[in-house]
Amino acid sequence: MFKEKTKTAVDGYSGGPVDHDLVQAALDFMVAIQPSSEDPDGGRKYAIALDEHAATIRNAESIFRAFGSSIEPLTLDAMQSVFYKVVKSPRYSVNPDSQSCVYTCLNRAWRGIGPWQG
């Protein structure tokens, strides 16, 4: 499902600045718990994962917010540039489910940061 090392990194976040590795670990964790869109039992599995990993998910969302807040300058153009660089990166764009998950995670977390409307 996900590497325990990834979950441990996300669980260890307690606020403050974030680096590329931590953001990537948080995104990888969220992608790992997201069921395939082709899985007929995906909704049930996702609900279980949300409940089972609620604290880690909250940390991941805090990491995404810290990441969005750290973009300089905090303009819509700069934020969109960073957003699409991550969403379209080879790490996540090879799988539509992964790309959709990353898009949703960042878009939701960045809502209300600077000019981001989400």
C-alpha cells in the first residue's frame, strides 16, 4: 500500500517550513491510500483508509498548506506554476488516478492561501 517510511515522515511533521522531500512523502502517502478508479469496492476501501489514517491525513494537509504558503512571490501565476509542475511531474502524471489525487490534495489545501481560490 505505502511505504512505512513515507507515513513516518508525514506523521513526524509538527508544523513549520516544509521541504521537497516532505511534500513528496505526503503526496505519495495520499496517492497510496487512494483506491483505483476501476476498483468496484474502492469507495468502501477509501472510507476505511480515511478513518484508519485520519491523523496522518491531517498532517499531510498541513504539509500541503505550508508548501502553498511558502511559494514566493505569493501570486496566482507563481502558485499555478508550482501547482502544475507538481501535478504534471513524471512521478504523478503516469497514472490518471495519481494525478487526480495530487491535483485534489493541493487544490483543496491551498484554497484561501494568497490568491488561490481552488
